Amino acid sequence: MPARINSIKLPSMTPGSHKQIQWLRFGRAGARPKVYLQAAIHANEMPGTMALHHLMPQLLAAERQGLIQGEIIVVPTVNPIGQAQLVGNAHAGRYNLLSYENFNRNWLSLADAVGERVGKRLGNDGPSNVKRIRKAALQLLAEMKPVNELQTLRVEMMKLSIDADYVLDLHCDIHAALHLFTSACDWPNGAIAELAADLGARASLCNEPYATSQTFSGVHASLWGRLRDRFAPAAIPQACMAVTVEMRSQFDVSDALGRSDANNLYRWLVRRGLVKGKAAPLPRLLSPAMPMSGMDVGYSRATGFLVFHVKPGSKVKKGQAICDVIDPANPHGPLARTTYKSQTDGVLFSCRLDGYLSWPGQVMYRIAGARALPHRVGVSGLDD
């Protein structure tokens, strides 16, 4: 059936109004492999939406030619709640203004409930276990009765995604090079490493062994890891390769970048067997996977405004100056500056913008490093 726009109506939160989520399916429902792509769960992060805008005509043409072999679900703007949050002349799309929740936290972790439902029937047949787990997860979601628009958004999107082989959640940062967050149990499969190479990612960060924070991609990957931990004798493969793709900076929205990102995503879909064809040669992987425990997070200890010495995507050395926080009222030149230095060799992959205000505890930058940092061991997930 040709792709068409489907709509999910969210409950009305104020009299006379309601919001809806629009999504499209390319290929046949139930075909394998299945990929789910969504953008803008943080509703003011639009580079992924631009990439999907350019990808969808390619998928439509492929469908008309009978080239789509799997099932491809696309949700170009997944968060109408955040899209509507216009405060003054600014778009506040990262947190739900009703509950102050980060839109990419508190997604539904189904592992315990799925385990209670099918754990005794999991055996040595991996494919059969995958079917049982996916069926149980879909049944649990179907039985849920969300009462407000955010709960409904979470349940309905997971109904579309929980049985996918691949889940791509497209984000961006304030000022960043393209980078990925995924699970250490996903990376060895090869699909995520290929995605990183096809997209030209400058860094890839892996939670060990899987994310404990309840991000959208995190709950999809951890479903399988948590069940594998709980039912160790059973054969439970990592049946969903889930990744958060940070598509550069909030201001990196252009037709040129969108077309390039769409071409790269399409090439990856061909490579993974979702679209028939011969993929172009795999580009060189720009950076190997780095552990989350090796990520140096630069927290401010001072108040003032920021100025950076290096740009996102730059390789840095341990001890290298990354940025200064400047006290605007201090007349003593160098004494007005508090300098922050890298604690690792690695790649500076995200930072604030020059001139941003800084306050104690604020995250100023992140650096991907290959070696675990003592103060980061046991830390998985990100600051809000």
C-alpha cells in the first residue's frame, strides 16, 4: 500500500483544543527488517526533521518502484506538545511546561512486566524468544490507559517502535559535531557502526552494558539487555539496535545538510536490507566507539559568560584549555577568567555557544575519550 499520512490524536488538555502526531509507513506492515525513525522529541531540535523531509521523497519513489523490502516507520515531528510551547518570542521545546519533565526521559521500561508475562516460556530458540517478547511488549502497551497527552504520546509512539529491529531517534545539540549515543551491546552487531560511518559521526558514545536512563532509545535497547540479565540461560539476542543520533547543532538546518543526511540515511537503509539495491562502499569510520565512562563533562564552577578555544569536532589533549568563564565586572584582564581544561585525550563533540551565560553546575562541553575516567565510572546517561 502506498505511504499515507496517519494521525494519532492526543487527549485535549484545554477546552476546544487537541494535538495530533503524524506518521508514515513505507513498505508493508509486519515486513522485516523494521526500522523506526523519529525526529524532534525535543521540539526545538529540527535538523533531524529536515533530514526526514528530504528522505521521505526518496522512500516514496523507492516504494513506487517496489524496492522497499522491510517496514519503515517515519515520524517527522514526534512532539506536538513541545512544538506548541512558545514562550514570548522563544521556542521552549526541551521540557514539558506542565510537569517540567525532559521530553526524552521517563519513557516506558517494559522489561520487568514482559519478564513476568513470558519469562517462564523463554528457552534456547532465539527467534522464538524474540517473537514472544515483542508480542508481550505490544500487548502491555495495548492494555495501558494513559490519561493525558504526554502519557499518550509515549504509549502510542512505543506501539509503533517497540517491535522494530532498528530505532533511530534524531536529535541535535546546542553547538555540536554529529555524534551518536547507543548501547555497548548494540555496537558489536555492526549496524550502529555502519550508521556512524555512513553519517560521518565524529564521536560515538556507548553506555555499558546498556542505558539506565529512560531515554527513548535507551528503553528500547535495555529491554533486551535487562531480560538477558534476568533470564541468563535463555537465548535472548539484542533484537533492537537503538541509537540517539545528535545531528550537529540547533542552527544546522539547511536544504544542503538535509539532503546530505537523507542520502546517508538512505544508503544505510539499503545497506541494512530495508531497501533493495547495492549500497555504495562504506565510508571510513571517523571514530571508534567510546565508553560513556570516558566522557569528560565540563561543569562550570563560576558565573560569567563563556568563550571557547576549540570548536566541536576538534581533537583535544588532556590538559588542553577548552573554554574560559569570564567575570564581566572584573577589571583585571586574565584574573577575570576561569579556565577549564580537558581531563582526557579525545574529541570535543558538543558545547555551549560563545557568549552564553554560565552558572555553577552548568554543562559547558562534552569530550569523548577512550579511557574510563575515575569520576565517571558507573555513570550512564546524560545531564538534562
